Amino acid sequence: MHSKQTVKYICKEYPSGNHYFYKTELITHDSWEKIESLMWSALRPISETTFQKRKREGYKVEYIKMKKQPAEILPFVPKVTNT
């Protein structure tokens, strides 16, 4: 179990209104004394319930608004064959 200083909970909000929740932990590749060896782990999906529970418990939370452009729609043109 990580402490409140070494874990962070993230909510990503997309333009569609969807919310996705993640947990990330501070890890080291060498020693805790070497600041250059510290980094955040990969995002791990969690439930909204867990996110809200940890927020109430005082864990660090971060809200990220995603600004992705809608997908480009490419027209499908069937190939005509001469038979």
C-alpha cells in the first residue's frame, strides 16, 4: 500500500462527456534519495467509486480535460471493376 505522498488518482474528462479514472504511483529505479530515478508508474484503470473514496480520504487527485479532435471521416468509394 502506498502512502498519500506516493500515489495520485487521475480523472480524464473527454469532450464527449465520458470520464475515465486512473491510479498512478511514484516509483524509483534506483534509490529514493536519487531524485532523477523517480517517476510515475503507468496509469492503471480504477472505478469512479474508488476515485471518489480516495478523494474523500485526502489522497492527491488530478483532473485532466482531454482535447482530442473528432476522428476524420474518410469516404468509402467502392472500386469499380470491368468484367
